[in-house]
Amino acid sequence: MSSTSETPTVIPVSSAATEGSRARSYEVRTFGCQMNVHDSERLSGSLEAAGYVKADGREPDVVVINTCAVRENADNKLYGNLGHLAGVKKRHEGMQIAVGGCLAQKDKNAILEKAPWVDVVFGTHNMGALPSLLERARHNDEAQLEILDALETFPSTLPTKRDSSYSGWVSISVGCNNTCTFCIVPSLRGKEKDRRPGDILAEIEALVADGAIEVTLLGQNVNSYGVEFGDRQAFGKLLRAAGAIPGIERIRFTSPHPAAFTDDVIAAMAETPAVMPQLHMPLQSGSDRILRAMRRSYRSSKFLGILDRVRERIPHAAISTDIIVGFPGESDADFEDTLRVVEQSRFASAFTFQYSIRPGTPAATMENQVPKHVVQERYERLIALQERISLEENRALIGRRVDLLVSTGEGRKNDRTRRLSGRAEDSRLVHFELPASADLPRPGDVVSVTVTEAAPHFLLADLGPDGRLPIRRTAAGDAWDRAQADSCDVPPTGMSSAASGGPVSIGLPSLRVGARPLTSPGIGTMPIYDPTDGER
């Protein structure tokens, strides 16, 4: 078991959080993966515990950028933002800029050399230090750099400001023990460290007590959970135990690794009603030769076998994946293997990436880097194939009755089409028609609809001839109501704020010492990558 501390972290009120009698405001900008999204909730919670307030659209006094080192444009995106903020800071007296996350862990003092107007640089292992670093930088009037080489305290011990009242992230481990040649994450996040099962379950219980009915379990290789304490079946046991918590309705997880995906996990998914029929299983390549070069310890036949066994136990499971196109040395035959495996896999969706060099990874210095125009052509072919498969799989659902967890911010045209959006149990996005009545669902409520139309990336559900929309009021919807009231944003009579686009802002209750210690928007689990970050 990890020696990393899970004692609740107390964030003291900071003298730097006020300017005279006014509380200073903050904004957290998140790039990259769902782990970063979850980390940003911890950063926000830590800042609010220290006395800062969310800017909510105003120009903030403190900007925190939580970076990613995986994306091709990670550096450009960071320094583009910093370049813009340099001008803002000149006219905004007292403004502070902090940079954290994976790119900060990797580049360290290079960030201050390239952008000397940055006030704080911190890494992936010391997120809780942000308020004190901001205070020190302000007091000393000089930049503060603090990068730790190892995790001392689990981020889960930090206060949290959740973005959703109905769904929450729960980290079960941090770090990664794999050595994929294209990935820099292990060198930035460190070796895998597992949280204690009791602490994970207690955090889920606290989320449920706060109104959440859905949780997503997070880890770089979530199904290798238990490696630290020698139980290779620990993840399946954790799924079953989490599913037994009263009030939890939907459990998801991301992302597993095919090499460690065992039949006991499939059994736990099939036999635990709260575990949703959805699986994100990263393929990366359909070529065994390329998988070997990637140092992925499985082959295409094993991958396809996993999918067969999942569908045997969970016939309606929606399976998504990650695929890299143009890995060094990828030949036409290798790419054809990928197309073959994708065709056989019948993924509900795929998150496809054009390979790009990541300095510090073994693949960066490999010979036979594939020319850009070849990668682009292959990428377009793969996209076309997956779009066809996704549409075919979605059309097969027309006429099916599905239960949706109503979400916010997932339908760009909802205000014009009188629709709301929600996620089915298999995580498919469904835009559904609202009745003329004033009885409307809230974010977190569950509605039952019939699929009437399909597109590659979403489904539509129009009302039937009777014009009725069955709604099940939930504790999550009640929590959303409380959050709206607390923010003084009570919706007008007869229209929920879900329909009017109202915000959601609710925090995770703080851990109680002595007691049991505790999406891309709306995405239940999907991959560990954020599909809305503009990097694909």
C-alpha cells in the first residue's frame, strides 16, 4: 500500500486572497485530460478554501493554467495564453499568473525563462501548495518555482469545487507503471500509487450524500488498481463495493489498459447494476508490429477477444477507443491492420490522434518518422471509417427506449430547438424534445425517451403522440436546485435553468477529521482525453 498521505489537507486562509476588503478572484484554465479536469476542481477548491472567489466571467485577479504535455500543441497553447496574459497583466494591477500540471512538471524553470511575467510554477505532485506559493510570490515580489519529484499527498485530500451537482470524479490511483514509447505521462506523474479502498468508498459516499448519483473512477491505468498491495482482482472488487453504496446509480471508469483487463472485471461490470454498460478500451494500433514498437503489451487478437467477452456478458455495451495514426515506422500494411481491427471492433466512437513527436519519449528518436501528408491521408480514411460505423451503430438504436441523466452544456442548439440533453446508460449523448407543459426536468433528473433519429455523434428523441416526457426526480436534481438557490440564480417559474442555460456551481463537502473521510462537460467517462479541448 502506498505511503502517500491521505490525511485531509487543511488549506489556511491566505492574506494574499484579499485586496483591502475585497476578496480576490480566480480563474482556472484546463488543458488536456480528464485527470487534469479533476485536478482543476481540486485547485479551485484549494483557492476557495484560502479565501479566493471564482471570477465568473469577470477579469480575474489570479489566472491558473493547468497544462497538458501530451498534446501536439501543448507548448504553443500554453505560451499563446501566456503571451495574451502579459498584456492583460500590465493593465491589471496586482494580477498573478500561475502555471501547473504536466507541462510545468516537465519544463520547470523554462517557463519562467520564456515567460518571466509568470508568478508561480508548480507541478503535478504539489497542487495543494498553490495558495501558499501565490502568497509568497506576492509578499516577496518575485516568481516562485516549486516542483517535487514525488507525490507526498494524494490530490484527493484537497478541498474540491465541483463543476457538476449530479456527477463527480473519484481518483483511485495516480501515476503509471507502463513504458509506452509514445507517452511522457509516467515521467511526469510518477509510478502508480493506489489509494486505500476504504478512502475511495468513503469519498463516493460523501458525493452521494451531496446529491451526486454518478461517479467516474479515474486512473492512468484504472484496472491495474491494486498492484501496490498485491491484489490483481482489487479493481473488480472495488466496482462491486462501490455499486453497493446506497444512492449511487451510475458508475463509470477510465481508462483501462487491455493488457491488465481481466475476466473478473468483466464479471463485476455485468453483475453490478450500477456499473454502466460502457467501456473505453484504448487500442492505439491494430498492427501487432506497431503495438510491439509502442511497447503495448497486448496484440490485436487479445484486444478483440476482450471485446468479444465484454459483449457476451454485456450485449448492449458501447465501447470506445483511442487510436494513434502515423506512429514511426507505420507502413501501409500496418495501417490496413488498424482499419481491419476497427471494422471488427464496431466502436461506438473513437478518439483518433495523429502521431507527433514528444521530446523525452523513446518514440521521438525512432527512425522512419512518417511524413505528415501520409499521416493526414491515413487519418482521414480512419475518420471516415469510424464515422460510418458510429452512424450504423447509432441507427440500430432507433426505436429503443433509453433512460437519460439530464446534463448541462451539451446541446449548442437546445435554446433554439426546445431540447435538453442527457447521457444514456451507455454514455451516448441524446438530445430530447421538451413537452409544452411547465413540468421540466432538472440537471441530474432522469428522463425516459425513445430514440427517433441518429447521427454519428448523437441521438435525437422526439416526443411521442401523447406529448409526454416521463421524469424521475432525483437527489441530484434536488442538489442542483440547492446550488441554484445558493448562487441566487433561481430559475423563473415554469422554466428550469437547464432549459435557460443556468450555471451549475456546487462544492464537494469538506472532509471531516475523525469521521470516515470522504467532464469535458457532461461526459460520463469517455477517454482520459478531453474531446472538447481543440487538440484533435
